[in-house]
Amino acid sequence: MRLYLLLLVFLIVPIALNYGLRPGATLPQVLDITVSGTDQVHVFRALMCLYLGAAVFWAIAAFTPSWQRTAVIWGIFFAFSLAIGRVLSLVVDGRPSLLLLVYLGLEIAGGLLGLGILMAADRKVRR
């Protein structure tokens, strides 16, 4: 569980920083997004801190055994929630950029990996 949680932290922190540190500069380079105005910057910075907050929780939980199961469950929900939103957007809006499709793949893989880790931990406890 610890490795899974640290993997989540390793993957989500750069994405969070990309969204919120300098959204007006980085997002137009990485995605087809033009950020203009305080409201848009505000939304991306809030999103950055939401991601960073999750990452801090996962990092703490990685070294707090009593939190690990809950943190893995949260990681699964986080990954699958993002993936569901992306699939919905694929159906409604069409194909996004390659980077966002890569994120979709990572989110599905991350959710499935978390489910596998939970099932393995449950089997271990039952023995």
C-alpha cells in the first residue's frame, strides 16, 4: 500500500503544479487552453491545491499504517472519478489532446492497481 500511495504522490504533484503555479504560461503550452483573467487563474490554482491536498494526505498515509487502507480507497475514487469525467467528456465533447488521453489511461490504470492492492491485502488478512 505504501508504494501505491507514494506512486500517487509522485504522479499527482507535477500535474498539480502544472495546473496552478503559472497556468497562464504553462497550460497554453501543454494543452489547448488559454487562461485569461483572474477567475480562470483562480480556478486552476484551487484545482492545484485540491490535488496537492490529496497528495499530502497520501504521503502522510504512506507512513501511517492505520490510514493506508482509507488512503488507497480515496486514491481509487480519485482516479476513477477523474476517469469517469474524461470518458463523459469523450462521449459529449469528442477527442481531447493526446496528453489528456494519457491522463485517462493513467487514471484507469491507477484505479485498477488500487483495487488490486486492496484485494491482495484482503486476501492476506483472511489467511
